[in-house]
Amino acid sequence: MGEFFQHIINGVSLGSVYALIAIGYSMVYGILQLINFAHGEVVMLGAVFGFYAAPIIGGRPVHPSLALFFSVLLVAMALCGLVGFTIERLAYRPLRKAPRLNCLITAIGVSLFLQYFTQLDFVFGAIPQSYPEMISQATVLDLGGLHISNLQVIVLALSFSLMAGLQWIVYRTKLGKGMRAVSESTDIAALLGVPVNRVVSFTFVLGSVLAAAAGTLVATSYPKVDALMGALLGLKAFVAAVLGGIGNLPGAVLGGLMMGLAEEFTVGYLSSSFRDAIAFAILIVVLLFRPSGLLGRTVVEKV
């Protein structure tokens, strides 16, 4: 029984990170009807920024501390927010009135550009690097076969705090109301005086900030960084967003948690060889039986 609950804790911890990434996909899709395939690379950049920021802030060698971790996290979030703003301004905004296929191809192009630009030797390089240890891991709860580390507590607390903060922004602030208005109709929102460009940019910045937090948490939990790490993370989070209902923020959180649990139980009770395949198996099942996702709504198109 202890092993079962251990898998639940591990799965929820991993799923909360997937949820942070999936929220970015859902927010952008809900407003622009665009799948931002470069979002996974923003996650990777969050880890890369943290890799460079840790020795600058904490010195060499890096001495683990919570203050260092949160300082690096804030730097990564700020820089990724700037990256998200730049991507929207330069790559997506000029194509906002273009056919959907143009935007899709551009998103894939931005993703590939970020991957291969990061692999340049003067940027980061193609060789995976060890991530600086910013938190000394320790067990905070040891109950039979159940072990909960301080890192898992931090991951869960930070992830759900960021999700709660996002909920407050979307439903309690003026920009959040603008986001909901633009998601219903860009043209009508513009006629009502909503600054559409500012709202869209803010959405990209917000999604990129959450992606940076996810990248930092992943790199801290699994201390290795490479320029291609965001590709698989992004795909899994995209599956989570589709599972919960693309464009639905609570659905993205639910989908992320379910993805994390499915992956963890697959590793624990089947085989670690299937940990990545399970995501795409779930995607196929969802598209076959519930294309709109668990919390998504089916839209009827008139012809």
C-alpha cells in the first residue's frame, strides 16, 4: 500500500509540472486558436537561464539554499516572459489574419529555431549539462514505504500556488477579463475597447512565465539540461491540454495531473520503456472517444 501511495505522490508532483506547461498551450489556443509548438522550447530556455543564473547569483561553487532557488526562478521567469513577448510580437502577430496553416508552420519553425540556436556552442551547446544543485534534498516524511522529499513539497507548493495565482489573474483582474473577452471574440472585444494586442502579448508572457517555472522545477528534480529537453516535455503537456480540453484552464490542470499519474503508474507497474509511449496512447484514445477533452465543450459549426 505504501508503494501505491508513493506512486500517487510522484505522479501528482510530475503532473503538476505538466499542468503548468499545458496551461500555456490552453491559454494561447483559447485566445488565438493557435497551437504554440514553440512552448516546449520556452520550458527548455527556463532551465537554460537557470543554469547560467545560478552561479552568477550564488557564486562558484553553488551553495544550495531556498533563497538561491527562488532568485534563480524569478530570473528565469522574467527572461522567459521577455522571450514569450518577443515570439508573439515578431512571429505570430504579423500572421494573425493569415490562414491557420501559416501560423502552424511558423510555430514549428520557431520551435526548431530555438532548439538549434540553443545548441550553438556560444549559446549552450549540444552536450547535456548537469544542473546546479540549488536545493539539498532531504526526506520530510518517512511513513512505511512512503517517502516525501522536501523537493517534492516545493514542486507541489509552487506549482499549485502559481496555478492559484493564474486563476486570480484571469478572473479578478482587468487584463484577465480582457483575456476572457478576447477568447470569445477578438473583433467584438476590440469594438468594446479591449486592447487586443496588449491582451494577446500578456497571454504569451503569462504562459512563458509558467513554462519557465516548469523548466526550472524539472531541471531541479532531474538535474540535467539539454537543448532538446523541451520537445518531449512540450508534446506531453500538449497531450495533457488535449486530454483536459484544449482552451480550458481547469482542464489543462486536470489533464496534466492525469498524465503524470498515468506515466508514474506505467513506470511502476508495467515498464519504464513505455513511460513516453503512454502519452501518445492517451492522445489516440481521447481523439477517438472524446475529441473535445474531458472538460472541453463540443462546438457545433453551422454550414
